[in-house]
Amino acid sequence: MHSGKPLSDDKDQFTERGSATIVVAMDTMREVPQFHLYGEAADEQAFDFIHAEPITVRSSENDWVINPHSHRYLHQVMYIADGSVRLTVETNTTDFGSNTLIVLAPNVVHSYQFSPNTEGMVLSFTDDVIRGFADTSGSLSDRLAAVERAVVVPLDNEKGKERISGLAHQILEELEIGPDGSQIAIRSYLALLIVEISRLGIDGSRWNTKKPKALDDTVSRLRQLVEDNFRETRHLSAYAEWLAMTPDRLNEHCKKVTGVTAGHLIRQRLLVEAKRQLIFTGQSVSEIAYSLNFSDPSYFSRFFRKYSGQTPQQFRDHRR
């Protein structure tokens, strides 16, 4: 593997280049917005985020129509308990009834047209929440990725439907009342929910519809390369070389597909790991800096403050 330049205080190693490109999808010629939750500006600081709400919350106030959009950092699981929906994912449109799950990865353009008074739940969560769960049969993120490739999962198994409905409502209840230990409970329920969905025996052909186009291969490969190598190198040039592209071209391509540059994706993964270690370990700031291959703890602190708005210690104190 490419080793990249030794890490240093090179001020240019996080520089983004490449011009902005309008995202075009669903055969439209207008910009498709990227949101945090629907209608809310994309949150560049999104981390350790789990949200649940009934479908009616945003749909009823928008005449049951959710226009084309994507979520920059959020995975979403929608449970249709009663009613129907016309789902459009990228260029494919299909109608579905009750007892259906819709599972979407970040950056996938989608829209909904619900029948009035459709009942169900929407769960939204950032990637960092599910990474780290692993067992002998693979990680939770692997299970989620497999489900997201199917997009639509039928709930024609009564026992599975009851379990998934129950877990979704448990998450909503814990988020609403916030008792002692709720953060642990919410993560546990979410992990169980993803496992239950992955057990359902996904078969997209049963819906007699084309599956949506696959997620962009270059961005998927980049994300995996970043996941495998972000501790050793954060140089954009190394990732571009592995993908047989120039740094400018890689940035431009990522901007078109995801709304942010490749350099931004690399930085965000590093920032997420730093936040995890600050919250979940007792390591000092200096120990975390060296574990992430920063040459100097003060440089790590400057990096963290620039992209999070807080010093590492401020972030740790606030979260605790």
C-alpha cells in the first residue's frame, strides 16, 4: 500500500481543491438539497446522533409529500405500519403498502408521496453510532450495508414485524423520556433492530421492480480506503493514487456525488475517531493525538478546534 508522505505539520495536507458541482438526480435539472433531518441544513458536526419520530411529524405539514433530497451523513430506516407510499429512489419509482421497511444510505436521493394519515416511524442515525459493533458473523455496519443495497424490505413475517415495531417504539420512548442509561439502551435497541432487519431474508425481486442504481463505486471505494488507512495517512494524494485519479479529479467527483470533497471525507473520519476516543476512553489528549498519528498534540488540538469549534478537552467535558 502507498505509505504517503510522513505526517507533519504541513499546512496544506488538509487543503480542499476542486470547484463546486451541482448535484443532478431524478432526471431534474435543479439542485437537489442535502439535509440533516428533512428541511434542516446539513450538520457538519453531526456525531453520535440518533433520532426517531413518527412519519406524520414532517409529512402531514407538507401535504404528505416529501420532495427529492438526500442526507449527507444520516442513515435512515422508515417503518410503514399503515397506509401507503410512492417511493422514488434516484430514477426508480415504486408504490408500497403497509408493513414495509425502507432503508436508505447517506447521499441517496429520494422522495416520498404518502397516502394521508400514513402511520409509521422514521429512524435516523450517523455512521459512527453503528461502527464498532462486531461479532463472529461480521460487523453491524456490514449488515446495514447489505440491507441498504436492497432498499425495501417486506415485513410479511408476523413475529419479525412485531419485533421490529417494538424495537422502533422502544427507541422513540427512550429518546422522549431520557431516563438514566437511555443512551446505552438506545444503541442496544438500534443494534438489535439492524440485526432483525438483516435476518428477514431480503429479496428485492419479490417487489417486481428494478433496484435503484448502486451507490457510486468510486465514493464507496474511497470510504473503504479511508476506513482502512485514516490512522496511517490523511494525505489526499495517497487516496487519489490508490484510485488512479488526480487529487483534483477525486475532489471534484466526490463533490458531485456527496456534496463535499474527498478531503472533507478524510478529515471527518479522523474527527469522528478523535471524538470517539475522547468520549469512550480515558486516554489523555496527547495519547489520542499520537494514536491518530499526529506529530504534535498541539497540532492535533488545532485541527480538532478548527473542524469542531471546540478544543478536545472542551468537547470531552461537554459530552461527559
